[in-house]
Amino acid sequence: MRKHIFTLIELLVCIAIIGILASMLLPALSRARLKARDVSCKSLLKQYGMATVMYVADNDGYFPDIRSYLLPEHGFTGYFVAGGSALPEEITRCPGDGATEGLGRLGLYKSGDKFIKVSIGGTCNLTDSKSATSVGLRMIVQRESDVMNTHPSKRCQWTDYQNQAEDKVVSGAGLSIGRDKGGMASSMKEYVYRHGSNCSNGSFADGHVGTLRLAGHLKALNQGHDLVGEWQFPGNTTYPYGPRQGELSVYTEHPSVNY
């Protein structure tokens, strides 16, 4: 009985078929991987939302401070880790922050003798002990009962974060108002849209998690970390995270936010 031996042509055909199948499957696998990271990020932000609700209930209606919430003595971390100890990176990092790390833009929080990487930050819809104003840094305290919080489902409090400052050591990752004034005209400062199609995830004041999209007239670079052209963030208005702290106004609709 004669044994069948593959000819060179048959072997090349098999290799070609395998290559075609791989080229068809790889994009699908890539999309599935991105989707899994997006779901994991939203799950993490859901925990932030729940912790915020508990923190507010235990602190007379006050929201945590975005400049110091990682410090164990400030209580916020205690809703994640027993005893209020420092948070592990599984809590402080977005699962999809690989590009952020590649650009060297992860925040670093010093806990004991080690640094914990941070890529989830708090927005201006929380208390800010070092808010930049026209008269310098000042503390702006926010409470759940404040008039600007009358639409909690439309006020993003926690979202994707990047750190472009020289000092990478933080006790809280706060997203600042205004575009960068240090010569980086295309910088979004601490804001980042790293979840595909110029999207970021956000935890809102009512505890739900939603999606925030970069406005259509803007184009992002570096996988959502920078912009083409200047970053014109109108800090005193609603784009896209709610009214500025201290403004006695309520949230109005904005097309870049998906609730």
C-alpha cells in the first residue's frame, strides 16, 4: 500500500489556509480582549462608586478628597481593604492601562517601602483640598446635598487617569481643571480616553458606571492620551464631567457623555 506524501504545493496550500484563518481570528480575539478589559475596568469603578456611597453615609454627607483618598487614615481605602490599609494595584489600576504605562504616565503612590501604580482618578465632582482657583490653591468641599449634586446620575466622580507631572508620587489621583499650561498644547493633563473609540469609563454620583466620549471635533493621539491641536477644556462649564466645584449650578446635558 502506497503512503500518501504531501507535495510542496499541498503544504503551501495548508499554510495559506492557516494564515487566512489566523488573520480572520486575530482581530476578533483582539476585540474580545479589549472588551474584557473594559468590563473589568467598569467592575472596578463600580466598587469605587459603592465605596463612595458608604463613605458619604459615614461622613455626614461629605465626598472624599481627591488629593488624599489613598491615605489609609482618610477612610476611603477601608471600604476596599480591611483595616484601612493601602490599596493593592488591582484596585488602583485600570486593567486596560498598558498604553498609559508604556508612556510613563501612571501615578505612583508610596505605601511603606514600595510604590503602588495608579491609573484611576477622582474628578472635580468630589472634594478637592488643592483646587486651582484665580486666587491660588484652596479647598473646595463637596457634599451630597449641594445644589450642583441634584443630578447625581450625571456627575462623574471616578474615571480613567494619567499622570504627566514630574512628581509622580501621589496620595490621591485628582483630575485637574483646565488644559496644561506648561507648553504641552495637545495635552489632556490627567484626562485619558483609553477604552477604544476615544472613550473612558466613569463612576457617577448615584453609583452607576457609564461611558464618556471625547467630543467629535477632537482627535486623540497615543491611544487616547493626547490630542491633535489644543486642549480647550472649559473648566467653568459642563464639559464633560459636570459643573466646576463651588459653582451654584446644576448639570446640563452634554453630547460627549453617555449615561
